[in-house]
Amino acid sequence: MVVCTGNKLLEECHQWVQLFLKDFGPDDIFFDAEFEYSDGSLKWDEYGTILHYNFIKNNDACPLSIYKDSWPFHADQGQIGDCWLMATLMSIAQRRNLLEKIIPPNDFSLKHGIFLVRLFFNGEWQIVVVDGHFPCSESGCILFARVFYTELWPCLIEKGVAKMLGGYHMLHGGPMISAFQYLTGASCLQINLNKDTNSEMLWRKLQEFQSLGYLVTASTISKFDNGKATQNGLLKHHAYSLLDTCVHNDHRLVLIGCPNYTSWNGKWSELPPYNEEITKQWTDWKKWMVKKRFSWMDIDDLCRWFVKLTIKSQYRSAEGDECELSPGFYFVIYTVVSMLYPIEYSWVFRRYSIFIRRSLTLCFSPTPMDHITYDSVTFKNKVASHQSLLKMVEKFAKPMTEIRKGLFAQEYWRDNFLTLMFQNHTDKPIDINVIVRTESKNVESYGMMTERLWNRYISKSKDPYVGYITIPPRSKCIFGNVWVIPGPIQLKNEVEESEISYMYWIRILDEEIESGRAKLMRYKKVHGAYEACHQWVQLFLKDFGPDDIFFDAEFEYSNGSLKWDKHGTIQHYNELIAYRSTLNIYSDPWPFHAWQGPLGDCWLIAPLMTIARKRDLLEQIIPQNDFSLKHGLFLVRLFFNGEWNIVVVDGHFPLHTSGGYEFARVVCSTELWPCLIEKAVAKMLGGYHNLMGGPLFSSFQYLTGASCLKINLNNETSLDMLWEKLHELLSLGYLISISTLHKFKNGGATQNGLGRCHSYSLLDTCVHEGHRLVLIGGTNILKWNGKWSELPPYNDEVTEKWSEKRKKIVNDRFSWMEIDDLYESFDRMIVCKYREGWHELRTGKGIFQLGQNGQPEKILRIHIKKQCKLIIEVVDQLDPKLWEYVYKVVGVINIHKATSDNQIGDLIVSSTVGLYWAAFRTQYRSVESDEFEIEPGVYFVIYNVMSSLCPLEYSWVIRSPTPLDHISYDCVTFEYDMASHQSLLTMVEQLGQQPMTEIREGLFAQEYARDNFLTLMLENHTDKPIDVCVIARTNIERVQSLGIFPEQHWKLITNPIDLYKTIPPRSKCIFGNIWTIPGPIELKNEVMESEISCKHWIRILEEEIENGRAMRYEKVPGVYKAIPIR
């Protein structure tokens, strides 16, 4: 059992143990029910026998101890292939401080046989509880690590590792790097040994390691010269410990320790492993055993018979050089020069005792670091890592070189990598390609291309292209990196260069085009390794004349990027200006200005119609400036890939042969906003052809960044409820679009003027002669022509100054429809919860994963300085590759007070949320909490997912009707699911309507039901673990569960297995959840229950066994890790 993790590791574990042992008698012995031989968890226990701790404890030959006088020979490998662990244990035997950290001394372990083993697993220190019973053969001989001279530490550590890995069978074969990680948490390095190894260099390196107190193990080669499993006593592919060095008769010797009895018997093996001063009080048997397992070996034989050394993997780690810092605030930035994909990492601060620059002969001996505090600061994109690299180059590199007028390069190389920085001092962007030549082997690059790669692939390709990276005007950036692929240390005779050396060729696209060389090969502009962010438009237009017009070379018809421009014709922006003397972007925008062309992008045009009268939103999407209309350069702000992006477009639009617009049209006025937004979305999606068909959800996301909901319409829809809902949504200023049926009753493509599978906007409601009507706007001329369609869309006050042409366009596309006809022609309504005038604050990403093997949780902490009204939105980023696996999620957003010591405090707000639906090509799903008022203070915002075992990546959005400059945020990391679990427990305890019920003596249950989910909490007040299985019955059909088994699912299984979860002594936990599957809103007449309700059958394994009802059962981990009852 893992009792706890975190900063208060041992204190909490000791408290737990003292509670557990409260009712133990003086001679009672602990038996770990979670890791016992009877359930098969030991696996390698072929005999089903065990050596009881009482037998070991009561052996009068010598008093029992854990590590009274520990020596390497105490770690003796048994009948399992865990030499990788035993060799590492041998290397730590003389490190008393380290042993006391791994098995902390206490007053209860030897008395009751309950031992706490501290190991480093999954990137953090964890306490593993084990008992003192060990598997043995029928003769009573321990099968695995053996108990020698009453020293228990090797057996206990081996058992702790076996328990964490899932059984002794998991110890069979493993990497020594992992063993070192489990025991020390320190970084490791590896040295390869072979016939080319320089023994002099190896000797110096070993002397250095020994002086630093490092731990060293060695592995033999996989094949001996004699073709046998052993040679000169050594076993092939076997791990050994390297414990000491000495010079004997001018020969350089190393002391090799063997985990079993396959030790070196070659030259110098006859020398005694230890001198007489050490062994004079040892028994003859101990001396004989040591002689059999330890031997001296010449350094040259080490290179011959061993393949590698491992020096103090679940995960990889590396450490920086030692440094001395003055008091102050510092940023620690880890910049990976060689990765394009995300890498997850954590930090470790180490401080040596006595003085920071002094090398110690022992392993890490840390002093308290209570004078150091840390937190995390979020930077947008890669601005921190980029700025860090720029400052590194500027501070440490040689002076800049001017490549051509206004273009400067500066490189910085060190050890195994090189970084190249460019500065563009001109007022125009410069497109650059760099090819590097280096003599270093095993080289890779990012941003730059190596000559070797060029010659091997690009130059031989039938259709190659050269990638150019753009350096914007008046800007600088890290262009790229070249590095030597890291690997084990090779101690060879040849001189190793301390730095990477290179030559490079810089190609500038303008020069290549001018010289004609660019015609020989295709070229393509690509994104740089790091993007420079600045106000580049003014610089770009600095040399423009008063009549110069911008042309977007990244999105032009001549290179085919428009795709749908089959005719190669385009209306130049100059023609627009000349034809429409009063051209503007959104002088007086109306829904009819958004008019769909021949392209099937009604899913975009319909939402554009809904935002036409939202002037604030239009100004956010196309910010006002003094250059756009003058030069035809427009900035469009859209929400893509979870963040706001500025898309630059020009004012040229595709035409068909008759001169009409191919796509969105500039109609009966001079309003450009629909054409510009459509062009920007097309550019972001990769071309106008990608606008052909899409989800309304995505359009609203691009335009507003707000969450959406879906309302299903069908013949069961309550018209009264629908009418009330429409009034509510429109009064809140929400945006509404609707979609027609995929198939009409008449079987045709149209019915009553409406097009099937087509999007429309829903703009208004009214009551006319007692009939409830809605105003439907068509994206083209496919409009409703049924009952009430003859009514004018707008009243005379609105249209009195309109031209007849405008009135005709409106009448041809807009019509009133009775609400009774709405569900007969439309099947769904998409509502965008955009709130005009509200402010938003977006935070970084978090990951939620239930279960005891999950990742540490990053919890959002917000600091509020004044009372305000808020809405919290959670955004689930969707991977387009996983569309068929998109799952439905139920959860709650809980907001807690943060205590002074950063713990989860009282629950302030709790909102149920459901991520239920995402159409094809939707980039994300989002849901929001209820609106709430909150006082000044510090709060944790915790997203609890009831229904997902797989990782869920999400981010937060804070919205408020008032400015958010008084709110700041950061993230606090909690171990595993501790924060989400504590949040749910607090929710049940504070909001649970019913008091706890005692199920049986000492076992209490409390449930909390709300909206569409129910959560069950169990508390074990006894001193023994209780195994529990829960089956629930509910009348709701579409239910799912986690931890609890629904009765209707149970009945579908033939001969089901009872799954029992263990509630540890004196602890509580959320046992499980049951919920209704989330989906679109259904406005039906039947009475909807406000809460899910169910009956439980709680089975307790001990009682089932006693009554003979336990037929087929299995113990499984709980959904959450239990926490002690305080």
C-alpha cells in the first residue's frame, strides 16, 4: 500500500501507522493483506509456503535488526533474476544515511513487523508499507533476497520494489538505472566498455567517482569467448557492483561484488576482498562467504569482460553544473533544442551540506532548504524559453556577423550543441534557409538542415523543396539548432572535441529568386522554431506609397491555395475602392450582409449573420485602425487551436467568369466584414476548399471563443418549453443557429423553400395575432416560404430609409415561421453563449486522470482582490486524430478556499458540467459553471471528472462582466488525485443532504446526488481493511458508472465476477460515481427529475465468505486513493 506522498511524507505515514497499531497487542504481528502469497501476487512462490516474521524475530541466535552493521554481502540474490537490483543494493550498503532515508528508523517496525520503505517511483518519493513475512521453499529457505546475520534491509527493500512493480515476478530482469532511481532519486550516467576503452582514462574516471562518493555497478558482456554461460567465474549478462579501487604491485585493481556466487576467479581474485583490520572479528563462515562473492580484478580485465558501467527507467533525469547564487528571485528555464513534441518534466533542487562547492564522500547529504520557495509563472507560447536562448547567445557568443545589409547572424556553440540567432535590422521580412556542414557524427538539427541529410534525401528527391523561414522586420529570433545525439560516455584514445564544429551556407530567398536558382527547385515558407511577436504592420507599411496595395503572398490564387478559384480570376482591391466610393468594413452591419456564395459554407455564414448586430464583437474580430482600408491589409482576430490568433488577409477576392463573387459576397452596400472573416477562416484552415461543410460549433468558436450548447428538436419537443427557452436565450444576447433535417418528408432536396442539411440563423421572436413566431435568416435564397413567410422581416421603422433593392434582398432571404413548424423542418439548434461586454482570462493547460497511477495534478489557484461576478469555463482540447474515440464526460467544477498552507479548504461554489458532444472538425469542447459572486481571497478551481479513466487535457477560462485586472493566477501541483479527491470528499460532506449511514459496525456510507450524477463516499472507522463491492439500481436507462456497478449492466453479464475494493483502516474515500450519459438538451413534456436516484447493495467480502456467497470475486484498486480520517 502506498500510504502517502508529498512534503510531509514520513509524518503522515507515522500518524497512519500509529492509528493502525492502536489496538495491536504487544505480540501482534502485521500481515499485509494487499501483498500476500495466497492471492498469487508473489507469483514466484511455487511452493505456497512462507517464512513467518515470528520465526525470524524469535531466532535466539542473534538479535534481529534492520541495518545495524550493514555490508554489501548482506544483499544476497535468491532464485529470481533481480541481479540488477541486488548489485545496486550492494553499492548502498555502507551508506548509512541513505539506508535511514529508505527505511526510516522507528519504534514499531521490529516489534510488529510493519516496515515503511521509501522509494522513488513515477518521479516522486513514495512510502511503501510491507510486512516481515518472506516466501520460502519447503525446506524453509528464503526464495529471494536472503536474511543474513539478522540484517533485514535487503529483503525489505526488495519486497517494497516488488510490491510497487506488481509482484516478485516483475523483478525478473531490469535496468540498473531504474534501481538507482528507486533508491536515490538521483541522476545517472552510463559508460560503455569495450576493446577501444582507454584503461588510463577509465581508471581516472573511477578514481573521480570514488572521491565523489558515487555508486557504481557493472554489467558483463552478453557472449563469452568460450560460448558458455560463464567464463572465469563470471556469468554472462549479469550485474555486479564495483565497490573499491586500489593499486597492488603497480597493477590497478577494482573490487567486484557479485549478487550471488558467480564471482571472478581470474587474475588477482585470490587477494582478500577486505584487509585484516576489517575482518579480524568476523566469523570464518562470514569470511568464506565474502571470499566466494567478492574479488579483485585488473582494470584491463574489466574492459574485456564487462560491457557497461552504471553510475548513480521509469523516467530520465540529468542535472546541471553546481552554481552559487546570491539571495534573490530567479527563473529556472529548461530549453530543449532537439524536440518538436511536448516533453513533460519536473525540477529537483539539491544542496550539499557544509559548503556548496565541496565534494562529499557520501551520497547526497542535504541540509534544510526552508529558505527557498518556488512557484510557477505562465508565459504565452514559447516566449520564456526563446528569450532565455536569445540572452544566452547574446551574453556568451562571439560578436555578430553581417551576412548581408541589415541581416546579422550570431552563433553560440558549447559541448554538444550549436545555436544560431538572426537579427533583421531592415524594414522588410527576410526569408532564410540554412544548410550546415559538420564533421561530427550522429548529428541532428532543428530549423537548419545538415549537409549530410541534404545529400542523402533532398538532392536525390524527384520533387524536392527548400524550406525558408521568415525573419520579420526589426526582429530577432533563434533560427535553429544543431546537436550531437547524446549517448553513453565513450572513454577512447582519440582526442574528443569539447565543442561541435561546423560550416554553414545561408540562402536568402530574394537573392535565390533574383539569381534564378530558386527556379531549379520548389521552395516553401515554413514556421520558424520560435515566433517573434511584435507590431510589425507599421514597419511593413513604412515604405508603402499612399496608393500602394497589400497583396498576401501566402494566400494567393496563382499558387492554387484558394482551390475553388477554377477560373484564375480575382477582383483586385483597387477595383473595389474605385467601384464603391464609400467602402467600409462595418459601418452599419446587418445579417443580410453575410451572403453565401456557391461554396457550401452555410455553417460559417449562418453564425456570421447572428453577430452582425454585435458591434463590440465585430470590433474585436476586425480591430479598427488607420491602414486597412487605405492599403487593403486587414487583421482578423480568430480563436484557433485554443488561443486567439491574428490572421492577416488582403482585400482581393476570387470571381467566377461572369464577374460574380465565388464565395461570400459584398452585397448592396460596401460592407467588407463577411468577406474578410470568411477569407481569414479559409486561410487558417488551409484554403477555401476546406470551408466546404463544417460544424456550427466551430464557427462560433472561431468568432467568439465562447462555449456552446445543443438543443435537439423533434416531434416530442414541448413547444411551450422551447418558446420559453428561446426567450431566455435571446434576452441574454446569445447567438443561435439552426440546421434543417437530413431528409425531408417529400424526399426532395427542398421543402417549403428550405434546403435540407442546411444552416440558418435564428434572429428574433414575436407574437403575431396570438401565434408565436421566430425570424429565420437564410444564408442564400433557400428561405422558408410556408405559413407567415409573407410577413415583412423588419418593421417600417427599421426599413424606412432602405433602398428597394435592399428590401428585396431581405425579403428573399428572411422570413417568419411559427414555432409549431420549427421542429418539423429543423432537427437541432446550436446556441453560442457569447456575452457582450464581458472580459475573459485564459490560463494554461491541466491534465485530469483518475486512478492511483495517474499524473500529479496541476490545480488552478486564483487570487481575487475585490468582489466580482464570475463564470468559470473548462475547455477540453480535442485531437483530430481521435474523432472516433471522443468520449462523453460528466464532472463538477468546484471552487474552494485555499488555506494558508496551500491545502483544499471550504467549498464555495459547485457546478455540474457535461462535455457531451463535438461535431467533426470541432477543435475543442467547452462548458461553463453557473454564474456566481465571489469575495476577495485565494481560491482553488478544481475540475472533477466523474466519468473518465483516460487522461483529459483541459484549460480554464475566467469570464466576468467587469475588468479582470484584479485577478491573478498560478498553478499548484498536488500528488496524484489528492486535490480532486479531497474536493469531492468536501463536496459530499458539506452538501450531502442525508447524514452518514452505518452499513455495518465501523463502516459508514454517505451519498450526494445532484443533477445527473451521484457520488458515494465510504468511511472505515475500524482498525482493519474492509473489502467492499457496490451494485446500484436506478430507473434511468442511459447510465454509466465508475467504481459502482449498475444492476442493469450486471444482469447482462453471464457468471459475473464480484469486484471488491479495499477501504484501508481508519480512512475514507470516494468509492464511486454513477451518472446519466450527457447529451443535447431535450425539451420534453414529461417531468424531469432534478436528481439521479438509486438503491445500493453493499457487499462486504468477509461477510460473503462467511455466508458462503462469495463465488467468483477479485480485488481491484479503488478509483481514488483513500486518505486517513483525521
